Amino acid sequence: MPAIRPALLKQQSAALAQEFNQPNAYLRGLHLLLDQYANRALRSGQTGKPRPLMPAYDVPQPVLRQLLVDLEPRARQDPESALALSGVLWEDSFLETRLLAASLLGKIPLRPEKILDQLQVFLQTA
């Protein structure tokens, strides 16, 4: 796992957040970023931990936390785009994209009917 340089991570996350309104572009950039911080030394099943049920990059938590920090203000300003982005992130098969989708959904200003609709979509594809 590469060392996290906080200043660089903030720059990368802020640049990625520029793609907020373009979910597919955001997803492509997100995979590049997650791949950069992936733990390639982890051998699931050999460490005593069971193999994950879905593919995962196993990035450190500060990476996901920084991504969410940069998405949160945008989600408050543009809830519709946040819903669209969370949907695209959820459709992806990686653990980190789904964690980010669920966290982003929680940052959208309270619009119960839309959030419940999105949760129904999440549950149907889980």
C-alpha cells in the first residue's frame, strides 16, 4: 500500500470532484485513484480474514474520507446530480464505490422520497 501524502490526496480528490456532474467520468477517475492507493500486498484468505464477497481495492480509510469531504458540499448544492452519481457508483461492483455511493446518499439534503427511491434501487442490485 503506498504511503498517503495528504496534500497530494487533497489535490487528486478535488480534481476528481470536478467531474461530479459527469458520473461516468467521475467513476473512471475514481478507479484510477483507487488503483493508485490499492493495497497490492494483501492476500485475502492468507491473513486469517475471509475473502471479500466483492472485489475491493482495500484502500486506506483516509482516501475514502477525503473523497467524501470533497463531494459533500456539491451534494448539498446539487442533490439531483448527487443522486445520479450515487447510482452510478452503486452499479459498479467494487466495495469502495458502493461505500462511497451509500455515504454520498447520506450527505444529500433531506429529500425522503428521492432517497428512499434510490435506496430501493440499491437494495434490488445488492
